[in-house]
Amino acid sequence: MAGIPDSVTMTALSHPAAPGPAGTPRPRTGRPTMAQVAEAAGVSPKTVSRVINGEPGVVATTAERVERAIAQLGYRHNHAAASLARGRTQDTVGLVIEGIAGRFYAELASGVEEVARAHGQQLLIASSEENPDRERETILALASRQVGGIIVVPRSGDHRYLRTELRSGLAVVFADRPPQRIKADYALVDNVAGAREGVTHLLRQGHRRIAFIGNELAVATSADRLEGYRQAHRDAGVDVDPALVVLGPTDVPSTEAALTRLATLPDPATAAFTQNSRLTMGAWRAIKQLDRPVALVGFDDFDLADVIDPPVTVVAQDPVELGRRAMHLLLRRIAHHNARHHHDILPTRLVVRGSGEIPPPRR
Amino acid sequence: MAGIPDSVTMTALSHPAAPGPAGTPRPRTGRPTMAQVAEAAGVSPKTVSRVINGEPGVVATTAERVERAIAQLGYRHNHAAASLARGRTQDTVGLVIEGIAGRFYAELASGVEEVARAHGQQLLIASSEENPDRERETILALASRQVGGIIVVPRSGDHRYLRTELRSGLAVVFADRPPQRIKADYALVDNVAGAREGVTHLLRQGHRRIAFIGNELAVATSADRLEGYRQAHRDAGVDVDPALVVLGPTDVPSTEAALTRLATLPDPATAAFTQNSRLTMGAWRAIKQLDRPVALVGFDDFDLADVIDPPVTVVAQDPVELGRRAMHLLLRRIAHHNARHHHDILPTRLVVRGSGEIPPPRR
DNA sequence: CTGAAAGCGCTTACAG
DNA sequence: CTGAAAGCGCTTACAG
């Protein structure tokens, strides 16, 4: 706290409002208003507004006086009041995700942020914490705060409640998962093709009993990745054993348990395909405990996947790019409310790791 | 898009505003207003306001009529207008972080969110993307959107520009790093003690040449962790060799390079202490390439640290709890603007991994 | 180049 | 139990 005597801080804290110039009422919020700045500078509020918004046609000397008053009074623009007067929000967009934790969402958000910033938009992120009811609340909360557009990473369900917002001009774009029961722009990765490629990689090594471990099917990405798994089997002329498809585990321990069970069946799984990196780590830990090797391919890459032993082959996606694409779609939608809906599908990339692939054991 | 004929969507899109009842002007935003709801329900706007805000003293039949009008017109509350009229923002707090990516911030944010939600506060997160100038802009952008309080994870610098906001009643709390040149509430982990414990662990194994790899000292956590490293040496009566202290690397490749150099000096480092998990992973990768073992302790835990070979001993912190504490401080500050400043310091925990510790090589 | 008036969509502080 | 008036802090659409 170098250079700041205590007493200054104390004084500041006990007089929360800067005293306005005589005659102009002190604002409710305790902060100076445009009217006070105007009075201090000896101009009208409209002129202050011009200076703040960088509108042309204010002579330099006047602008200077206004700037000085702004600095002196510690004026801060009230963005909320401005957007109310304008009838629309300026330069703010929202992102609604399930939960902030998790590398995938974090990277997606940083892609959105990158593009938002490049276009002068302030990004506000709100999390619905994996609760479908909260998802709706969170979106509406953001909308009621007058953002210009919203990117949603939906969990599931029915998005028809958004029709009211869409109709009243809110721009909405979906990312990672498509909207359900309404039409809207969206950006996804090619989940079906990615899963198909990953599972085909296992089939080519000779595996015929490949476990699929994923989330509940209500989440669209799960359904698509399972579809990719099925397609790969169909392409290879191999039947899927429904007993090897496990939907539900979401954390490491439950995935470990599921994998252990599948790998110790009388007719065991010799390989596994996992639907996200958390499940992949769980499966990997289970395999490590088994007395026989089980091949593993996971959807989504993760730190250290290349250096653990055995290393893990993954279907990598690019969440940052997904975020960028979603934000571009949103900007387009904000500019053209009646444009046709666009859908961006990003490719995945199979990253093969481990020189010694694990073939199925001979019987 | 089951059940939704195209034509409906098209119609909705081409008529962005719901037609208001005759006589009430159509609002600028294209969405129905309280006045329109009032007219439709045959009541005054004040009564609609009462129903929406759950104020008592509205007879059930009237409330019902209002509810019906709200549903029919697709009315959405304008939170921005409400907070302008109220003179303060209701139920919204902000969190400003450097970047969303990274497990630490993500977990911190989820701790904040957890407590915010429990107290009926909507959390809005904004990222300043590791740019100190943007940090200021981001905080002010959030403040101008009339949030009730802000939690800041500062990068560095001088926070005196926040005095204006503090004076006008904005509640501000710092998390993970303390404020600079102003007084404010903050929640931190005990970086000095944590680093001291981690480095002492290495000293006890007999290491005398322990590298420190960290970020620039402008970031307070760096300086504190280096201080802990120094204290541990002092306690053990071992001199610190300044050549073993490297500040600067922020990514995996530059950390690998730094560690490799230190471990191949004529009088090499036999152990290393790294300041965050990214640096730890970089150092680990470098050590893996060397022909001699180097002991490693890292600040902050990470996924798979226990299963890589060799496993990594860490000084674990609890970012979720840190976020919770920060949010509690913020709630307290919002409720009591003139309360004394509080500082929460969370302990760290040494997690020793690997049965075979790596002692310094004999000469 | 500058300003007075009206209004954005809501709530407060009063009345009745 | 319900409502008319005034105002939150800003901007729009005009004037001069």
C-alpha cells in the first residue's frame, strides 16, 4: 500500500458519494451523472454525451472542458442507462455453458472471447451448472440484461422457450450441440465421423469386441458418437454387442468400474472407445489395473495423453476454433436477423499414439 | 425440428415485434413492455410490476389476469430498466479473470458460482486475456453494466484506478492475488508457506541445488512462492544460488528448455520446484529426456500427476474453495460497505507421490 | 457547433 | 388492494 496513508482510504470509505456541484441533485447510485458533468463543464448533457461517445462536431476547447470535468468528478458512464435509451444493447454478447470447469468449455470460451474482442464486443459468460432448468434461467437472465446475442452450449431438452426471445430480436447461436425443436445457427464438431474414425482404428487392429462408454443419449454429442461407433461396425461388417455399450458414467470412478466389468465378462471387451476425456482417463486407470491389455481410443485430447504408459490414441477436436466459429455465426446473426440459418461442422483429427498398438489377445 | 412447420419459423422471423394492443406504442426493442401487459390485463403498470416482483397485496384474480397477459404477449422483464429505476443493480455480480482456459481459473470460477447461486446472485464472468490494460477495461466494462460487486483475479500493476468505483459504492474483492496500492478484501492461498513446505521436502532428501522456475515477479503469487523457496533454504542453512532461479517461462517448451539448461550446468540442479502446473508439466517432460534423475515438486496439482512415471509430488491448493471464500467476502462487502477489510488465507497441502524419492546423486 | 424536450422501460413514494 | 405521477441516467430527433 505504498504511498497511500490509511486515512485517505478511510475517508473515501466513509463518504461513498462524490459531492455533486451545487444545484444538481446527487444521483441515487452515488456516482456522478452526465448532468453533473455538464453543469461542471458549463455545457448541456447532450454535449457531454457527444464527447463520451466520440460523436463529431464538438469543438476541441469544449471537449477538453468536458474531459476535465469527467476526470475531476470521476464520472463513469452508465452503460445500462445508455442501452435503455438506445433501445438496444451495444457491444455485449453472452455465452451460456453448463459449467466453467473442464478444459473443453474453457477453450471454447477462449475462442469465443478472442473473436468477440476483435470485434469490440464485451463477452459475458454465465454458467448453468449442468442443470437443464438452470440453463433456461441462465439464458433468460442474460437476455434480460440486454445483451445483443447469446451463444448457448445446450445440455439437452427442448429449446422452444427461446422462440419468444428470437421473435423479439435476440440473436442466438448454439455451439457443440444443436438446438432441439427450434431452428437456429450452430457450430459443431463432426461427432459421427470422428467416432467412426476412432472406432475403425480399433477394428483395423483386429478388435471385434469394442466397448463404448458414454453419457446419457439425451446429450446430442453422445448420441452422435454412438452413431459413429455403430457406423464403424457396420462398415466393417461386425455386429455390435449391446452389452458392450454403457451409457451413464460421468466421472472417473464410475468409468473405472464400468470398464473393469466389461473387460472381465466371460466374452470380454478387448478394446474401448470413450466419449470424452474424463471418461478416457477413468478407462485408462481401470486398464492399468487389469492383468491383460485393453486397447483404448478416446474422444477429445488431454494433457499428458502422450506420456502416460500406455499412451492414448485420441480423436482430437479443436474447441478454440469451435468457439471462434460460433462467435462468427453470432456476429452474422446480429447483423442480419433474417438471414438463413448456417451450420458449421468442424472436422476431427485422429491422433495415433503408441508405437506398439494393442491387438486383441489370441484365444 | 419435429412439430415445427417451417412456415411458422419464417413468419416469426419476418415479424420481429409482437403487435401490441391498440393504443400502446410498440416498444423500440421489439418486445412487449409492462405497459402493454398492463393494458392487455386491464390494470396499471404498477400492478404488473407487483406481480412480477412478487410484491404482496395483489388479489389472486388480478394476479392471474396479469400472468395470463404476460404469457400471451411473451413479456420478458427488462432487468436493465429495472435496475436503472431502482438506482442499483439487483442480484448480479461479476468475476474478472485473466483467461478462461486453465484448470485453476475454471475451478475458482465454479466455486464463486456455487456460492453466488446459493445466494440468488447471477454471476457474469469476463476475461481480460492476460493483458493488464484489458484488465482495467474489463473491470470498468462490468462496473458500467451495473453489477453489484466484482471479484478480480488481478494480473499485476496498480489498482488505484478502482478508487473511483469503490468510492461510488462498488464492492470489489480480490482473489488469488492481493490488490496493489489500494486496500480491499482478498482471498489467497498461503503461497509462502506452501512453497516453503514443498522446497523443504526436497532439502530433506538431501538436495542442495534446487532450481526455482516461475513467472515474472510482478505477479504476486510468483514473488510469494519465491519467498517460500528462499525461506526454506534459510531454515535449512543452505545458500540459494541465483543462477538456479529462472523467472519467465510461461509455457511447456520454454520450461523444458530452462530445466534442461539448469540440469546440465557444470554444477547442475539436482531438483526443481515449479510454480504452477503448466511449468511442472514442462519440467517433467524435460526431466524425462535427461540421462540422470532430477527430483521435482510442483505448486498446484494436476490430472494424472499420480500415474505418470515418475509421479509428481505437489503442493496442492483448493481453487474451488478459494472461489467460495472470495464470493463470501463479496457478499459481506455488498451488505456492509464500510466494514473493515478482511483477508482470507487458505492453507496448502503437500501431496507426496512416488515411493522411491529421488535423492541427489553422489559425486 | 450546441441545446431543450421527450422518451427508453421500469420502480419509488405517495395517494386513495 | 390499486393507480397516477415523477424520475432513474442516458440518447434520439429536432431546432437553432
